Amino acid sequence: RRGSRHAAVAGLLRQLTGAEAGIAVNNNAGAILLGLAAVAAGREVVVSRGEASEIGGGFRIPDVLAQSGARLVEVGTVNRTYAHDYERAITPETGALLVVHRSNFQVVGFVHEAGLGEVAAAGRTHGVPLLHDLGSGALLDTAAYGLTHETTPQESLAAGASLVFFSGDKLLGGPQAGIVVGEAALVERLATHPLARALRADKLTLAALHATLLHYVRGEAAEALPVWRMIGVSVEELAARAGALASLIGERASVQPGTSALGGGSLPGDELETRLVVLDAPAGADELTRRLRTGDPPIVARIEDGRVLLDPRTVPSSRDAELAVAVSRALEA
């Protein structure tokens, strides 16, 4: 009898999130498409007008809804949506409520966002499931690193979400994948839907995801996963490394305070304090960054106000000497 390629990953997802069941597909957009098709095809899906957004690469929530066979019903306004807006929109045709994480933009000022628990309660009153697209899907508390708190899958489920969708890469720190956790009956509908075969994750992705999740189970994710090591490195260590790099590179390098952005559609507007290596570029910043990119090893720097900057946060400390040699070579070219 054939076993399920998802069994090992599903077990870890249950253990880490407290969900009844879990499944992984090829990416988060695919996970949302599959979830909408399995739960709400031919029916209405209620979304806040401020969340019917495009998050990059042409990925638009209204388009995904249309492809799934569901019908979009927008409620509230761009800046203010209340729980009663969702509840008033529920009809016998409603298949789901959908809450979408704002992964690469912010709405500030005169704003109001309905609490996840309030939206879940509105749906539960009418027997309508809440689907929550978390985007990055951090399993660790981002607030512990001086960042804005990012809702975790555990918190989303505890608030009453029926299905939670998040990425396997980004803040989770694993391979590109789309993860769905939640109620067993709904996850089973996704797993047996015809689209599940087309969107399934391959064996190498599942193996990498399993290895990543094991780090969380063992309590070692903050040290073992590169993204969390980068987020967690201290300013003192960064200052020491930046100073050492500048000394190795020579008189055309200096150190200044700066910030690191997470990027990748995670925590827009949040920054971490860092120390930057500033490179003198007589031939121009564009030319120097071209030399750095095309060197061996390739180095991706950033340009701000015409200056070329290197952030040691993004490079393992074990490669600092190699980095200094490669930068010196590019400066001398």
C-alpha cells in the first residue's frame, strides 16, 4: 500500500502549530488557489476592500479568486473594515471569509482592522469558515527581535481560523512551499481536490521542509536557520565585523550606522539597526556594483545616495575574509 509523501511534514506541522491537520504544496499562491477552489468554488468569498491587493509579481487576490471559481465580495473601505461588515455580507451563497496579510505595504493613519477572532466569530455564527493568508508565516515571535509582532499560525488557529496559509521560505526559513494547516475535514478536501496533484510539492522540497521544521521542533531554529541568524545578530557583532572588513579592504572603505530591511514581503516598514561598510567608488556606484556582481564570488551590494554599501548582516561571518578579498579585487579592477 502506498504511503503519503506528506505524512512526515504533516506530523511536524500538527506538532508545531496545534492544527488538526496540515499539507504542503509548491508555493503559497498555489496553496491559496487550492484552498479557495476546494472550499468555495462557485460560491462567494468575503474580503476586506483593503486586502484585495497585489503583492508583487502580478499576484492579485481578485485574480486568484476568479481562477478558483469563487466570487469576490468586497466589504468595508480601503482604510476601515469592521467585523460587522463581514457579517452583513454573509448570505446562503457565502463559501468563506478570507483575511489577507498585507505583506509588502502598510495602511496608516485613520484606519481600523477587524480582529481575527471577531471575523472568525462572525463566520462561525453562520457556519462559514475563515481562511487566513498569513504570507510569511513566522513560527518564532518577531517581537523578541525588536520587530513588529507578526501573527503566527498558532495564534491564527487559536483565534478561530479554519485554514491558515503561509510560505515555507521567507520567515519560516525553508524551501519555497505553500503550507496549509487547520481543520482536518477542510485539509482533507484540499488534499483530495484535483488541483492538489498539479500543485503538489516535489520530494526534495518536502525533504528540505521536513529538515527545516525539525529545527523548530528541537528548539534550535534561531541558531540553525540562516534567516533567523541574520535577524538575531547583535549590533555589537556587526560593528566589529564591519570594522574588520573595512580594515581588510583598506582606505577606500569606511563604516557607518545603517538599517537592514527584511524584504521578501515580510514586515513592511520594519528595519533592524546595523553597521554598513561604505565603499568609495570613483568610477561610479553603478560600475562598482556591476564589478561586484560579476566577480567570483558574486557580491550583491546596495546603492544609497550614490554610495555603495555592504551589510555584513547578510553574509556568514565565516566568509568575511573571502568577501574582503573579492571587494578589494573589484575596487582595483
